[in-house]
Amino acid sequence: MNYPRAARHSFLSVLFMLLTAVLATPGAGADEPKATPVPAAGFDWRNSVREFAKEHFRNPAWGYSHSARIHALALELAAEDGVPLDADVIFAAAYLHDVAAFPPWADPKTDHADEAARIVESMLADTGFPMRKVESVRGAIRTHMFDREPVGPEALYLHDADALDWLGSIGAARILALVDPNGGSPDGPAAVAMLEGNLASVPPRVLSPAGRARVEARRAELRQFLERLRQETDDLRNL
């Protein structure tokens, strides 16, 4: 499997790629046609994309709610820095950046960010999205993971919002929601290891001034949670 660079530094990236492989449609090839969101009558393209994401992106760690959060957070961070964003680009990129983590769009041989960037044009083509902006959407999606290098304001603030969503209470909630209730993988200690990996790897990769200003509070919140969890579970032996 072609793991991203983040897989060498974060347990989370390993899990993400493994789950992408599990969720991928058996036998699906990279050249097969991809479904596209179809705009409903009377709706603009944003409503079409939002409803598509709400229907298809169901995962407690990187589903629809994650997309909605990082769209809002990217706008907040950019506003704090006084940086104007293209509203069309940041919306489309935020709501579709993880599409390749879900079947039938997942390709187990390709990093989800690269695959999503590859297919996003076909997904937006019939929605009414201003297609002259699709390359900016593609670039933002390709670099949304914290270990990548964003270019341009929409890419930067999507990248930082996505990174911050792995920290703090929401970061803990997302990873713990992945624990297998039947004792499979990941179990509780494995999820803690993922969180500790994020705690070490994510903060240095938040790049914008407004994003960096939020890092310490979220890092401290996650660190405190992990410390107390270890105290209350006999150093995870009773987790």
C-alpha cells in the first residue's frame, strides 16, 4: 500500500489508510467513473454539495460533521489573520476533502488526499460550481493533511483547520469514536497511542498565525485528558 509520509510519524495516518482500504469497493479501479453530486431543483451548488456530504460521509472521525467544523474554523482563522478567502474554493474543498475515504471513491492504492484531488473536478462538474476555480480546490484538498505543504490562502487555512481538529477535546472524541466495541482494532490503548502521536506530530505543522495562536490551548487540553486517562485506568491497563 502506498502510505503517505504522515504514516511514518502518526498512528492516525496508518489507521486512516487501513480503514480506507477496508471501506473501498472490492475490485473498484482508479479509472472507473465516479458518482457526482446532482443539484436539486431550486438549490445552489453549495446546498447540493452539502447535502451530498451529509448523505454519504458518515464517520465519527472524518465524516460530514468534521467537514462542517473545519469549514467554519478555516473562515474564522483567516478572518483573525485578516486574509480574504475565496468562499467558493474553501467551501468546496472543506466539504469534499475526505471524499476518497469513503466507498465508492476510495482507492486503497492511493493516498486519500491525492485521490480526492484527482476526482473532485468530476464531482463538481454538474453542480453549478464555477469550474474556473477547480484547480484551487484541487490544490487545497491535496495538501489538507498536516504533514503536507499548502500553497495559497485557501489551502493554508483548510490545512490548519484540519490539523487543529485532531487536537483538544474534539481530537480525543474523534479518535476514541473509532474504538471497536467488539475488541477488534483499534482498541482503547491503540487509540491512546494515536492521540499521543497526534499530540507530538500535529502542533508543529499548524502554520498560520491564527492557527498557531490556538495550538497551545488545544495541545494542553489533549495532554491533560491523556494524563488523567492514564491515572484513572492504571496506566491504560484497565482501559
